[in-house]
Amino acid sequence: MRLEPAVELDLPEIATWVAADPWHQNLGGNYWLTGSDCIFACKLLDDEGTVVYVRVEDDTFGEANGFRLQTQFAPEHVVSKHRVVRMALQFFQTLTQLARANGKQYIITESESPKLIAFLHRLGWKDAEQANNFVLGVHYEQT
């Protein structure tokens, strides 16, 4: 897995992926680039190319703080589910380590996709208090 910044040169690909995604069609391509509310925006690549675009933001809920994860997947005919699953597993490990290093208590994401929700549940993500949100607790030792 390689992480590279999402840049303006990626906008044509992002636009194609967003247009094919019923849950993200209302978002412009620039959303997937680093902006004022974004800690980092990147693309995840494997040996075949870009697999997913990711946006990570700060999130707070009460006294807790975490990362909010936004993802833009390719249409299935462009990137296979196998590649997406392999990349997601690797990235969740990396993001969890980054969250721990930054004292975060959780990672949260939103989805209405039944297939993605089932996948998240299999990985230990739990339903959050907010509708269509799913949270993964980040356990770390305080020093």
C-alpha cells in the first residue's frame, strides 16, 4: 500500500468515481483534496494503481476526540472488491496507529451502503449514536 496526496491532477478520475457513486454524487471533486477542515487527503495505491481516495478530518463527540474518515471508492468495474478489501484492511491498521499516536479515542465514518456497513461490522466497527455512522474504538496506553 502506498499513500500519496490527492492533488488537482486527480480531479478527472475523482469526478468519474463520484458521478458513479449514488452516495457522493452531491460532493464536488475538490472535496477529496486537502482543505481547511481536512487533516489530510490522499489516494491509496497498489501495484495496479489508485484503489480509493481518503479524506481524514478531526471529529469530536463530547469529551472524546477522534478522526472522521471519508472514502471515495471506484466503480466496481474499475477496481475490484478484492483490491478494495485488501487496501481497506491495510489502511485501517495505519489509521489506527496514527490515531493512537495522536491521542485519539476513535475513528468514525458514515455509510448507507449495506455491503460496506456489513464489512465494517465484521471488522469490529460499532453503530454510533448518529444515524448511519459507525465507530471503531482506538485503544492506547497513556504515558
